[in-house]
Amino acid sequence: MQSPTVPFRLPADRLAEQLAQFNARAEVQWFGFAGALRAPGSALITFTGAGAGLQGGGGTAAINGGVIAAGFDAAFVLAGLGQYDTPVVVTLELSVKFLSLALATEPLAFHAHVVRSARNFSFAEGFLAPAAAAEGPPMAMATAMVAPGR
């Protein structure tokens, strides 16, 4: 069951700036992530760069669990950037549940949204699924707590 999405607080022009700065970050590019924002308050991280160094766990055809955690972290930070007018959002807590292998042979997408937002922190939830799948069981689910950086 998915909790209601909290709409982004920032106006469209600031959201576009936040997204551009996020996608320009070295660690986002290194992992092969690409962020997008979807109204009213969802963040999407697509992942197609499954190089040999990002595979492992469950066999070499699967994405390493640490990379999956990094994808969720990126998705939650991006969702948080839509809530706070700051260039940095940090993750205070991250919990991942692995449900099935995420194979490197297909593009993947991390979906995230904020479910509760306050001035100093937000709670978020998300899931990992094949990028082409509109519905179906997720490969992993996660929750997080993010906050504006100081």
C-alpha cells in the first residue's frame, strides 16, 4: 500500500534548477543515474548504467545491493529537494527491503515520494521496478528520512 504523496513545495522554476543541479552531481553520473521530477511530488531515478563494477550479489547478472541502496538514497534526496529550497538534502535514515533480484539486463527505475514533510525533515517511501513496467511487483521497497542540509 502506497501512502499519499506530499506535493512539492517549490515552484516549477526552482524545481527545474534543483533537478539540473542534482543531475550534474558527480556521484549521480558515476552510478549512471538520471533524475526526473513528476507532479505532484514524485521523484524518479532511472538506472541504465549497469557496468560490471555495479553487479554482484545473487550472481553477476544482478545489481549489487549497495548500488540499489544508493539508487534509493538518490531518489529520496531528489524528492526532498522538491520540499526544501536548499542545494543539499541529506539522508538521516534509510531502510531497504530486497524482494527479488534486480537484473542488470533491463533498465530499472527508482520511484520515491515524500509522505510527510516538516520544516526540518521529511519521511519518504519508494520502490524499485523495471523502467518499462507500469505495474507489477517491486524488486525492492524502501523508506527514508531526509532533511535539508546546513
